[in-house]
Amino acid sequence: MFPRVTAILVVHHGGDRLSRTLDAIRAQDRTPDALVVVLTQADADARAQVAAVGASHVVETGESLSFGDAVRAGERVLDAPASDADALWLLAEDSAPDATSLRALLATLETARSVAVAGPKLVEWDEPGRIAALGRTMTRLGRSMPIVADELDQGQHDGSSDVLGLEPAGILVRHTAWQALDGFDPALPTVDDALDLGVRARLAGHRVVVVPEARVRFAAAGVAGPPGDGRGRSRRRRARAARAAALHRRLAYAPAWTVPLHWLSLLPLAVFRSVRLLLTKQPGVIPGEFAAALTTMFSGLRVSRSRRVLRSARTTGWSAVAPLRMQPDEVRRRRQAATEERKLRARGRTDELQFLGTGGGWVLLGAAVASVALFSWLIGSTGVGGGGLLPLSGFAELWRNAAYGWRDVGTGFVGAADPFVGVLAVLGSLTFWSPSFVLVLAWLLALPAAAMGAWFAASRLTERGSIRALAAIVWAVAPPFLTALAEARPGAVVAHVLLGWLAFAVFGAATSWAAAATGSLLFAAVIAAAPSLAPALIVAWMVALAVSGRAAVRLAGLPIPALVLALPLIVEQVGRGTPMALLADPGVPVGGPTPTVWQLALGLPSGGWGGWDELVRDLVQLDPRIVASVLVLPLVFAALAAVLAPGIRRALLALGTVVLGFATAVAATHVSVAIVGPDVVPVWAGAGLSLAWLGLTLAAVVSISAVRRGFALISGAVALVSIVAVVPAAVVIAIDDVPLAPAAERSLPAYVVARADSDPRVTTLRMQPESDGGMRATLEHGSGLTLDDQSTLDQTSTELSAKDEELATVAGNLASRSGLDPEAAVREFGVAFVLLAPARGDDREALQAEARAKTALDGNPALVAVGRTDFGTLWRFASAVPDEPAARIPANAGGWLGALITTVQVIVILAALLLSIPTGAGREPDRRMPRRGRGTRGDGGRGPSPAVGESTTEPDEVSETGSGPGPEPEPEPATEPESTTESEPVPEQEPEPEPEPDTALEPASKGDDDGR
Amino acid sequence: MAADRRALIRGGLRALGFVGASALAVGLLAAAAAVTWPDYRAEPPSVVVQPAESRQQRVCPGPLLTLGADAAAATTVTSVGPADLVTAAEPADAVLEQVPLEAPGNAGGAADGTPIAIAAEPGGVDAGMLAGAQSQAVASETLRGFAATACAEAVAESWLVAGATNLGRSGLILLANPSPVAATVDVRVFGEAGAVEAPSALGIIVPAGTQRVLSLAGLAPNLVSPVVHVTSTGGAIAASLEHSVVIGLAPAGIELTGVTAAPATSQVIPGVPVPQSGGVEATEDHADGDDHPAVRLFAPGGDAAEVSIGVVAESGVGGGTIETTLPPGQVLDVPLGTLDAGTYTIRIESDAPVVAAARTTVGGAQGQTDAAAPSDLAWTVATAPLLDSAVVAVPPGPSPTLHLVNSGGSAAEVTVTGAGGERVVSVPAAGAASVAIDGDRVVLAGTQGLHASVSFIGADELASMAVQPPGPLDSPLQVYPR
């Protein structure tokens, strides 16, 4: 009997593809007997085109149906199959069969009764010589794999026959089988629907074959199967659909007793796979991964429906499927091929930093020597103190202090930790056997580390070694940096060192997820170390987002780790009405004279004139202010000259950074939030100046790299003057005439420290007479304060808690002739020792307060005088016993909230960390814009490092180190991350000044060279 | 040509851009400097702690003592009769307790009494509203004269500016420890030649509730102008110094001096009684003896001090200013010049902290013969400014007079309530006033910042007694718990 073939065509949009598809159907040499067109949300065009062909049935639905549902809707209008030979031909608007396709397919069905489903060879719509798909199979573990994907059709697969599954477009399926199998599984709307159909057909005893002679051009427009374009959004959707389909199939195919186990494994698997996705730099897929797991887990009855359908039609065992699965050796072979391909891509893409070739090694060596010369007296000491430095706690306590929970400072309270403590914990873990030692290392390595950061940041802007060296030198000898080192301000030092690296990472973020994640971690660390930079950096980030085009995807997450770390603190500070206190510098508040605007403009954050006042007064009759100013001018002029360089945007961004940093510094001098006794310490202006200096450095790099002759001389001159400018400051450091000092390992008398060995919670009430005649009374536990105990939440609180007031009452009465029971100090706070620190200076009020307290404490029968110590006069409570209950840290102080906050923070930081591990070489799509040959045009020929390896033949692989994104943190919006087809070159706005004589030395430039 | 012009224009634009950027930078700097940006300043939290009420206490030094009255025990001290003790408190009906201290060094303690600690119940009186004073007139072969002393708080550091140990003069340092813990006391003596080495005076233990007596001559013999610095750790000490004079064979006066005000660049000695006109010019190099009004000065800082001494009569007439330089580390006695009889206020301004007290005598004439020897002497010490109210105990003595000195810039109205009722005394700005006292208790109100003393002037008796504010130990204290 003559088989009846009904073509079911699913149409979304009209247009060229549809008309070609309709033409192709009409042009078949064996035309279908009937044509059912299913219009799903079709436009008027499509309707008109469909009406013109005169289909047997037109089914129209207003809702958006999946291909399977649409076919089902079309099939519903058909009569029951008259015979076993009747078949359905499933087509989509974008699948145009060759004229002989149907004949070939039908012939297969007719010759082999066992074949229930026959599929064509799908070829690319625009490039019919390439195979888009030829069957689909799955691995032993059920992973769906194409048998052939994206291969040039040279007839190499024309012998294929039996397969496990197919792509949905163009398949011919026996109508009876279709009904028996209940069509496509509605739980698999886009991906693996035809694979699943094939599997079920196979289990029902049928065969599924491909017919390579039947060719169907297929455009993957998203009607049948997922849309195949390369946009990030489609890719993420595809990945999610594929994962959801895989999970659904797993639950549908698994033996019944393992289904609950599989169900339970879905979420843990999603977590593991997310880790892997981070490592392979595909963070965008992670939400889909979880969404797929969750929708599959809570998909209601879909799994049971699929299982029922499968069971009802099944006639053979799974062994019928096994031979058609992809064999393990084939899986392995494909994996190896992918790795090879990745390696190949990565090789052409390594950043040509030319570290040694452009003198980076010499810069590092020089910085190391300078650091040793400055801090020679620090070498060999086990700790460092003075200024804002205190020892660090032991390893475990250090990490405990980094988490939300008990803040062991003063009377103690439960609250958020400063994010800076997290930075300290990371640092302290480097020398976990003695965390305090890391501070010595930090001070010794700060200079080289900062120099390298600036060197690498500059390497994104220029290839000339001398200019990179200039950036490193100017940045390493920046006055705010040396001041922070001299005044022992750990936060400011960390911020300065990391700012250069942050710039480097953010430049790279335009093209790489790993760099973006590194940048986000550095961003968090910089803001943790210098919260006053947060407003400026957030403004810079928003500007960067605005101007970076497609790269904004990777920049968008930049502040996430910083936000997650700081959020508990933000909530608490805002909650108690002191949002300005968020700007407080972490660590010990260190006061000092307030600098004038002039001093700030010279980069001097601590008043004074960089040591020139003392030096100049003795030597020559010159105003030290003039000397200090003149020595900064070369750098400033070099930076301002950046507006002359081609590429005004970079210059503006760099100079904008200067303005932001300077504004931060000026504002910092007007904000005083940290409270030390009767004094309020202003925010350290040096952090803002560091940011300004970064802008100056980068602007100078931009302007000098635009100079074609004599740039080495200019760099040398600017660097030399910058070094001369800080000579007095450096000398002061080198002779250790600064607050920084080799460690006092302790801040309490040895007697107390000895007691702390056996009683770690021994509590000392420290009384410090103040210049207004008042008394600062604080509690210290164990062997004294540590840097990680410090909490800005405590320092900036303008309200006293009940415990604080009680402590004040106890201390005030101890310092007076009083009827109050002195044992209250032991009872309420576990105080074992009272330390009366000597009054600072010759302040009469303070001396009187000291004398008063001394008399009162001396005359107190509850106290036993221990004697005079280096830290003041010490008394001991006769009744105090070791491990006073009142001195203990309450158990589980943070509670569930602390655990929750810590968990979230750890997850976010770990995720950023995983993403930042540079495993993405070759995995990430190459998002770099091909060299425009502009920003570095002069470099190739004259720079110390001729661009070796840049004149590779593949334009896609041209490495770009020089004309990278703009200055920190605003990368140029130049890159098109995901798609090369849609890339739109960003035109330079500056006119090219003069014709370049040496363009011949340039690497091959792709066609977007501004047309000039 | 066109290319040249374009290059020119381009160059010009670039220069303009550079100038513009520089101008912008300068403008930004100027804006940052010129604009007064608002300040954000957190307010440091603090608690003013009012010490819980405790027992207020004053220590009276006890009867006058003499050294070596018993030839068999020349180094022991013996009391010469009992002293008259009066106490005063506001409110008047406050319950006061008198606790006698041990005086193991005094052989006559059993008969003549011992030092007394006066104490009020906790909360019984406000700070400073408890006073005690003692007076005693003696006339023996070796001692003659009248001494009046206010009972004092025990403190950790005291300066005694009085005494002499040259021929005929003797001095005793009385250290009373009323507190419940033993005190370790360091006594340092400075003289006209500088600090006196006296290791035996360091680390003296004064047991709780006990008075110890040291001979000043034993520590620092043959000093004309001693200044004694007493510091204690452990218990607090109420220190006083007994200064007696014998000229030839005749006793020529006695005084029991309390603690003078702590070192400061500005000192006020109120109510220095000068019963007879006369004196020695300040420029006199050899102003020997002690029968002329003089002021004793010492700068503990160890540096030379430029000192200006203003001597103003209470009536406002007479007096003058003496400029002098204190040699570093040395004590200087400065004669106050020829003064008319009356009461004087001495104001001392110095460029370094100094301690000061003034000495005056009564009776006798010029000259150094036995017959012409003065019959009594008095040390008037510098006082600290009073609080708003004070209570003064006035012991028996000849014509007690309260002197009030106002060193402030505006006149003060002081309410003086004595046995005779309430009087309002006006003390002019930068001036002084005096009030004759009847009765043994005077309550002062409106005395904020004023200095006060009580003088006793008889024909051959002279004494002066400071009215000191309470020590800082009871005053409120500002505590910063951060």
C-alpha cells in the first residue's frame, strides 16, 4: 500500500527561510501527501506565506509551543494512521530539505520494517558543505553527544546508518510508532527531545537510522532544537536546557530504586559542577546549572509521566541501546582533541609581558635593594610595632576574629568584623607559625610588591621598558606610601601595594574572567584596607561599566566580594545611624596633624613638607614649601601632558582618577570618626593620595609613551626627580627616626604577659590620663591588644553600652577616693590587673589626673601594688583568680547569624578565588580586540622590546599587550567578548597627529584601523 | 600648505588643551583650599563619674613636739602639752568621728594626745564641707609662740615650704598615714645650695594609722631655706612641718605649717600678716635671720625660673613688684622689702612651676640680740583656688581673721556665715578682703576660684592657717571607656 506521508511544518516567523523551506517541500520529487502547518505565535508575514502554499491543515496557536508540542498539536488534526507505513515528516521553518530527501527517507522506512524513525543529514543553512548534525547519541553515563558536529562534508559519514537518536528537524517517523511512543517528551522542550524519542523507539524494539543521502539545510533558529547563535545569553540558555534535559533523562531512564538517590544527588552535583564551571571560567552558566537542578527536582509529575510512557512502550531491555552509545574510547579521543585545541588557542594568546625582556627583573631587583636599604634595621626582628601596628593573634584566633561574632575589644560585644581583619588573616596565614612575623615581611616586601604592581599595570599601556620602570619607581616612592610605611599604617600600606595590582587586574578584566575575579578580590582587599577609597573606587567602577561596552559583564561583579565582606558592617553602622563611620580606617587609629590642601597636593598626608623643612632650613635659605613643590612638578606636568597624547579617553580617565583620589584625600581630612579617649582621629588622607598618585603615574605613562624620541630621557628625569623628592623621608626611615620600630612583642608589662601564659583571658584595666584631666579606661585581655582585635565598629561608636558605662563607673571610682566596692571590677569584668599609664607629655591636667589615680589606687586595700613598669604603674587585685568567669568570651557569641554570614562570605570569596585561578587559558573565548596599531605604534620599532611574536599570521591570535583597555579601572570599551560577528570597532576620537614612518614594523592589523 | 596649516592648528589645539588642563588643576586646588568644607566629627562618648560617697577625712597633726627634751633620749620627740582641736562640718549636725592615730615616736602622747583623723560618715557631708583645725600656744625654755594649723587631707605628694636648720632653728617633719594600708614615703629636701642627699629619707615606711616624725636637721643640717617634698606610695600621707626658732638662748617663735599648693606657674599666698612695719629690701644680699617678711621660692623643674612677685596690701595701698631669677634646683628666700604693718597678698608669676610660702614675724626689733628677738613667727602658704563653698574650722587664738583673695577678673560676693550670723563680703576683682571671725566655725559660699587663709595676730603671737580646697580625689572624673 502506498504510504501516506504527512509533513508537519512548525512556523514561528515568516520570511526568507520560511519561503525557501516551503519551496523546498514543494520541490520534493516525492511530495508529501499532506502538509500540516503549525503556526505558533506566528507573525502576519508567516500567515500570508503559509496561506499561499495551500496547506492541508493550518493549526494556529497563540502561545509559544515547543517543537514537540507544536508537532503534537499538528498531529492531533490528522486521522488515525491507516497503516503501519504512514509517516510523519517533522519540519521547522528553517529546515529546507533537498529535493530527494523525502524519497530517501521514505525508502529507508519502506525497505526496513524495523526502522521507526529516519533522520536526514542536517547541513548548515548558509554553508551546505558543512554538516550541522548527523545523529546524536549518549555516553554510558547518559551524556548527550552529537555523533558528528560541525564537520566539512566530504562524504566521510555517508555510510552511517543506525544511531541512538537524532536532531528533531527533518525526521520521518512512522505515525503508528509516534502514537505508540506518545511523541516527544514534553519535559524535553528544546534539547534531547529527538534523542529521547530515539531511545524510546529503540527500547520499543524499533530502529533509528540516519539517511545521509537525505540532506536538509538547517539554520538552528530555535524552532526545532535550541537556537544556535553564539551570543552569551543563548549559550547560557542552551547550557541550562541541556543540563535540565540531561537530568530529566537521568531520572526517566534510571532503574526505579535509584531514582531517589539520583534525586538527592542533583544539588550536590550542581555544586561540584559549579566549582568546575568557575575553574573553566564559565560563571554565567552557574545559575542555569542550579535552575536546571531545581526545576528537575521539583518538576511535579513530569518524571513519572516520562517513566510511564517509556515503560508502556518498552519491549526490550537497555542492552538494546548499549551498542549505540558512544564508546568510552571515543569519548576519551574527543576529550583529547578538545584539550589539544585549547592548548593551540592558548599558545597564540599568552600575554607578551616581556617581564625580563623589558627590564622588569632589574626594576624588581632595584626595589628589593631599596627596601633593604630603608628597612635594614628591621631585618632579623621577629615583629614590628609602633604607630598603627600591633602584634597579630595566633592562627586560629586570627581567623575567628575575621568572622562575624565576638569582638574582643574593650568590654566586648557581638558584631561584624572589619573586612581588613580578613586581609590580616590571609596575610597571617602565610606565616601561620607566627602570624605577627608576616608584618615584618610585609614591610620588607611592600616596596618591591608595589613597584611590581605599577610595572605590570604600566605594561598594559606601553611596551617600553623605560616607561614601565618609570611607573614602578614613581609608584614605589610615592610620598603617601613612604609616609604610611614610616608611620606604621598597615591599612594604607596594603591599599597602596594592591592598588597597582588592582589596576593591572582590571585592565585584564576586559578580556578575561580570571582577571576580573582577581580584580574583584583585590578590589575587596583595597576597600577593606582603606575604606575611605570606597566612594572613589565605586565611582570609578560605575564609569568603567558605562564605557566598557560588552566587557561590562565581567566588570559588573567587581564589587561583589567587597560588598559581601562589608555588608554586615554596613548594616550595623547604618542601623545605628553612623554611616560616616564606615569610612574609618581599620586597625589602631593613628592621629596626626591635619595636612593643608597644599600639602595634600604634594602627596604629603601628614602635614609637614616631606622632611624638606628640617633639611632646607639647615642648609640653604629656601622656603621648604617651594622645594617640595618644585620636586613634584615634573610628574604633574608629565601627567597633565597626557591630554596631548593620542587617545584622549585614556588621559581623561587617568586624570579623572587623580581628581577622585585628591577629592578623597581632601574629604578625609574633614571626616573624623575614630574615637580614642577624648580625641577624634580624622580619616587618613594618604589612601586618597595613593589613588591620586596611581592616576598621575598612569597619566604620565600615557603621555610619555606618546613621545617618539627621548622618552627614555624623560622617564629617567621624572623618575629621578621623584626619587629626590622623597630623599629626606627615606633618610628618616633608614635611620629609624620614625614611629615604626622593631617589635615590642607586647603592649603590657612582663608581669601580666607571664600571667597570660597560664591564663589567656587575664584582664587588665588600662587607665590613661588624658590632657583634659579625664581618664581613658579600657580593658585588655591576655598579653595585650592585637591588630586583629581592633574593630571600627567599636572605635566609631558614639554611644556607650551599659557595660561601657559600668566600666567607666568602676574605673572612675578606682581612680577616686570612693565608697564603691572595688571588687566590682573583678566581679563584672574579671579585672586582675590595673595599669596606670603615665601621662603623655607635661600636660598639667593629665599629670594631676595621674597623681589622683595613683593616690587612689595606692590607697585601695583591695589592690596590691606590683610596681612601676615600662608601661606604667601596675596593681594587682588580691582577690582575682585565674580564668575569671567575667573575663571569658561567651560561648557561641555569633550564634546562627554569625554562622550564616560567615558561610555566605566564604562561599562568595571561594567562588571568586576559583574563578580567579588562571585555568581559563584557551577555554575563555578570545575577547581581545585585535591590535589597532595605534597606542603602541611607536613602540614596536623603537622600544627596547620589539614586539617579537606579535606578527603572527592569524589576526585572531595577535597578542595585545600595549593597547589594552584604558587606565584603571576604566578599561576601554573596545572588546567584543562573546561574538566576533557582531563586533563593532570603537573608533578613536583623537585625530592621528602625523603619519607614522614605521608602520611597516607593525604587526598585521585587522580591518578596524579607523580607516586612516 | 594645507597640511602645514592643519598641523599648526592641531599643535595649537594641543597647547590649548594642556593649558586648559593645567588651569583646571590649579582651579581644583584653589577650590579645595578656598571653600570651607563642612566637617564631620564624631563626638567622643564619656561618662562623668561621681565617685561613690566615701568617708571624708582630715588629719590633724597633733600636739607640738620637741626634740630631745629628755636628755637621756636626745633623739626622741616629746609633746609639749595638748593642742586645741576644733572641727566643723556643713551641715553642722553631721556625725563626725575622731580617730586617734598611733604616734609611737611621741613619748608624751599618752598625756597630750596624738594626731587625730576626723572623718565624716559616707555621704554625711559634701566634698570639702568637712574641716578641722588645731592651735596651741607654748612657752617653755626652748619653745615659745603660737601655732595654728588646719587639718589636712592625706595625699600622695606634698610640698612643705618652711623651716630652717641653721643655728638655733629646728624642724620636724610630721608624716601621718590615716589610711588602711602602709605608706612608703620618700622625703626629699632642697636647700639654697640645691638638693640635699639624704638616702635615709627615702623609702620610709609609715604603717597604717600611724604618725612618724623626722628631724629635718637630721636629714639636712645647716640649711637656711629648706623645701621638703614628700611623696608616698601605698597609703596617703598628711604631712606638716614644725619650725621653731631659738635666738641666743631665748625661744623666738614656733609654727606648724601645712602643705602648700602644688607647683604651678602662678601661685597666690593670701593673707600674709605683717604686724609691724619694717623689713629688708629685696636687693639686700645678706638678709640673714628670719625677722623680716620674706617669701621662699623653689622651682622643682630643675631649670632657672624668671619670677615676678607681686606684694599687695589687702587695703589696696602700698606694696610693689619684685622681679627675681630662681637659680636652677635651688631654693631662694626673697625679702619682701620694707612693708607697712598690715595684711598682704602675694602673687607669684613664673615661667616655670614653683612652690612658695611667705614668712613673717611679730615682736622684737631690728637686730639680732636676745632681747630683741622676735617673739613668734608664721608661715603663710600658697593655697589652691576654693570650690564654690567651703567650711572653715577656727581654733582658739588671738583675733582670728579670715582673708579672701580674688585673683579673678570680676568681683565676688562671698556669704560668710559664722557665729554672729550671715554677712556678705565683697571681694573686688584682683583684690582682697578680710573678715574678723567670731566662733569656731565659718561657712563660706560663693568662693569659686577664691583663695583664703586665716591669720592670728597677737602682741607676741602670730600664726597663719591656709584654707585649702578638697583634693581632687573626691571630685568627679571624666572617664572615656574607648
